[in-house]
Amino acid sequence: MDQNSITINGHVYQFRPGQTILDVAQENNIDIPNLCHLKGTRATGACRVCIVELEESWGKKLVSSCSSPAKNGMVVHTESPEVVQYRKFYIGLMLDSGNHNCDIGASADESWTDFQIEAMENEQKEELCPVWGDCELQALAYRYQVKGRVSGRHREPVKVPIEKDNPFIIRDMSRCILCGRCVAACNELQVNQAIDYGFRGTNEKIVAGTGNTLMTSSCVFCGECVQVCPVGALIPTKAFRDDRFVPTSTVRTTCSFCGVGCQMDLHVQNNKIVKIDGADRDLPPNNGMLCVKGRYGFEFVGAPDRLTTPLIKKDGKQVPASWDEALDRVAEKLTEIKQKHGADAMGVLTSARATNEDNYIAQKFTRAVLKTNNIDHCARL
Ligand code: SF4
Ligand code: SF4
Ligand code: SF4
């Protein structure tokens, strides 16, 4: 057998030193479910959902694939009966740990379908989790048919005050599964150190700042934690209670707020942007991350008071005009100024939010047509 080769589900794959079993599987499109893994951060093994079975000389062994280095000659099974049994148990424990009312054990078996249909038909229903249909834990509960209540505990609704005192992020820790992705994203990817684990034992939860709110922490509302949260514990305020069952398309584009050129995915419903996420983790320059402007500053795109036609001043009032009329007026005024005061009496302000191509054309127009070097950009948002 080649050096640095590993067998997964009967097929042999090569790996590079330092790769984990999960890395090798993902690189070869083998699906190992996980809820705490976050590319580019240290593995925590917190959720245990990524367990796989290793064939050892003395028998079988279950390990977390996200934190186990690939070793030469390893034989791995990702969906053996034991793996599935334990995976179901851990998924069930997470469902039991909080206010998760959507798994298949949320209601008695005979009324479960009625509950789901009723919830889908009534968007404003209190019981309906805001990420219903867009939740990694829910998807796994369905995939592995987990009924919850694996711990044998009676499931009481978890009462945790919902934090919504900031304009961007709603925190509902009753749905937190303590996967730790938000902490890793905040501290290791964005390096903002706004949140961390707090308290001990069964009281453990994610805390923020002195008053345990994002507003009292060093949070800059980049929303990275929201993007990586696998459940409905962190949700964007703007998308809260938006119509989740309307078809949504995704459009890859470049952020127009500054010159970095971050790649982003727009989530669009009825030709309206409802949410923005950073694009792929492997895609430079932002590797899936965004700042507060790129992620949350999108309402201007469809703002009702946005100018959609040029305005020119007539009798002291701004009135709508055609493009031909407006451009003729600008050309006439610029010519007049140039003749009276010279080219350097004029200047052009462009914008960091325009495209490179538009800014290039603007400087060409300024230098070659107006004959002045007075061109700059306004970086204010
Ligand atoms: S967070 Fe996920 S698992 Fe929990 S109730 Fe919401 S959709 Fe269901
Ligand atoms: S919004 Fe950004 S800074 Fe604030 S807690 Fe989340 S990751 Fe950290
Ligand atoms: S808030 Fe979300 S990302 Fe953070 S630990 Fe809880 S479930 Fe995980």
C-alpha cells in the first residue's frame, strides 16, 4: 500500500501529513455529517456527530473524524451500524438539550405530521423556529430519523431570554447546542474576541461582554457567528420571520462597499435581497467572511426612496428628467464653467462603491475630456 494512504468505505485515498480523517473525506466528496467543525479553526470534537469507525487489529474503535489525524493504512467506515447508532444518540442529546420542537419526536407520533403542516401553514406561529427548513440539526434529525428524548428526560421548554437589543443579530440561547462554531469564528477567524464559553457544567453557555449581550462586548456585528451557527440560536434580525417558504435563489457577486472585493452570496426572494452570506471558505480574498457593511448593508438596494431617474433643478425645485435631458444639462454647465474659469475649476468625485471599470472610465473622462487631474473618491458610506 502507498505511504500516506487511507481506506474509507472500501476505497483507498491519498492524504497529506497533517490532514484529519474528515479532511480526507471532504476532499474526496465523502459526506461525514458534523455540527461543530469549522474550516480554518482548531477542531473541538464538541458535537461527536462526525464519529467514524476504525478497524484495529484488536477490533473496532469509534473516533471523532474532525480531530483524528489520518494515518497510513487506516481503515475507516463512515456509516457502519455502530456509527449510525451513536450518531443518532448524539443528535438526540442535542435535540433534548434545548428548545428544539421540530424533530420527529417533538409531538406524539400520531400528531407529528399535523404539527409540521400546521406550523408550515402559519408563518407567525410562535412554535415555528425561525430557521425551520434551514437548520443543520433538523436536517440530521430527519436524515437519521431521530425521535429525540434519548436521554429519557421529560422535555420542558427551555426558558432563556431572547437577546434582540441590537439592530443586526437575535440570540436565542434556548436553541444553542454548544457546538462552539461561533466562538471559533469570532476568536480565530474574525479575531474579535467578543464571545466565549461561560459558566460550568449544565449551566455552560456562550457569553458576550460584561452584561452578556453583544452590545456590551467587543462585537463589531460582522455576523460571522450567525453565518456558521448550525441551528436557530443566532439569526439575522432582518431575515427574522421573513417568508421562509418562498423560493429563494442565490446569486454570487462582489461586495461593492470597498475595494477589497469580497465574494458574497445574495439570497434573493421575489427579486429582493433578504440575506447575504460570505461565499466559499476556499475563495479569496475573504474566504467566506464579511464585515458588517457587506453582510447587513443591503436594504438600500431595494429602498423605496432610492433615485431611479435623474433629477434636475427647475424653478428652484428638483424634478424628474430623462437621461438625455440631464446629460445635456451637465455637458452645458461643464462647458460653461470650463470656458469661464478653466478646467481646474472642475473636479470629479467617484465612489469606492462603484466598480473598478466605472472608476476607470470616470478618471479617463476627467483627464481626457475635462482636461483636469482633479479626481478623487469619496469613501464615506
Ligand atoms: S434550531 Fe433547528 S433543530 Fe432546533 S427547533 Fe430550530 S430548526 Fe429545529
Ligand atoms: S458578530 Fe462578529 S464580532 Fe460579534 S460575536 Fe459574532 S463573530 Fe464576534
Ligand atoms: S450559538 Fe450557535 S454556533 Fe454558537 S455554540 Fe450555540 S449553536 Fe453553536
